[in-house]
Amino acid sequence: MKRHSIKLLRMGYQKTKPARINDGFTLIEVMVVVLIIGILVNYVVVSIGSSSPSDALKTEARRFFTLVDLAAEEALLRSNIIGALVEEERYEFLILQEKTWKPLEESIFRKRSLPEEISFDLMTDEQIRLEKEKKTPDIIFFTSGEITPFEVKITSEITDDYFLLKGTEIGELSLDHVSEP
């Protein structure tokens, strides 16, 4: 019996090559799947990406509100007078340097054109621009935090809704959405 047990031990001790086990995917397989998913997601986003006219109006109104608020803060921080030149189809921000109005150099304050269907209607205390040839701002942000009072009605040709941006002389800003039935 002793011999037999030794023989079993010898047989169990033999080295064998382990079988190759596929535990997962290769890197290339994973990358191909990710690429295919990315392409499919891109097609879905492009097909769903069309926004409603009221979304475009809302985006432009919020953008202008944010830029006006930022311009008021910049005037305080820089101790420079900043102005906004508002036209029906575009707007830009200017800074008063050496008694002349010059465009602000920061890209966030660049001249912007509105989408074709959106327009601005500006109402201020000074409705008549004295110097039409020169760039003079309609809204002025003073270093004290005060601004020229104004109302900008932001409308779209496609929808009856509009936004009304108001600024008071003490620097308070409000943006209201008005829905017309």
C-alpha cells in the first residue's frame, strides 16, 4: 500500500501547462464598442438637437442679462465707466478711455449679432441719441454702481412671448418673461 500512495503523489505533482482562459475583452474590442456607441449618440443628439423658438429667445435674453450684470460689476471693479450700445439687431460693450468710447477688449464683451428672428427694443430716459455718427452707449454703468435706467424688450418674430430686461438707476436688474395669449 505504501507504494501505491507514493505513486499517486508523483502523478499529482506533475507540471502541466495551464489552459488559456478568456476572462474579458481585449482593449481593441472595448475601443471599437466605445466608438460605435459614440457615433450612435452623436446621431441621436443631432436629431433631437433642434430647439424651439422660445428656447432661442430665452437663451439670448439670459445671455444679454448676464452680460449687462457682468458689465456693471466690471465698472465697479475696474473703476472705469462702461457702456452698452444696444441696437435692434446687435449690441456691444464699450469702455470710456481718454474721453472716447472704445470697444472692450475681453472676448466675453465682444460685439454680438442677434439671430435673425430676435430683436431688441430699447427704451431709456434719453430716447434721442445726440451723436448718431459716433459710437455712444445707450446704457452707462458708472463706477459707483449706478446705471442709466433702461428697459429692453427682447422679442422674436416666431413667438408672441418676450422678455423684458429692466435696469434702475441704483443698479438693480430684473429679467421678466412675458407670455401673451
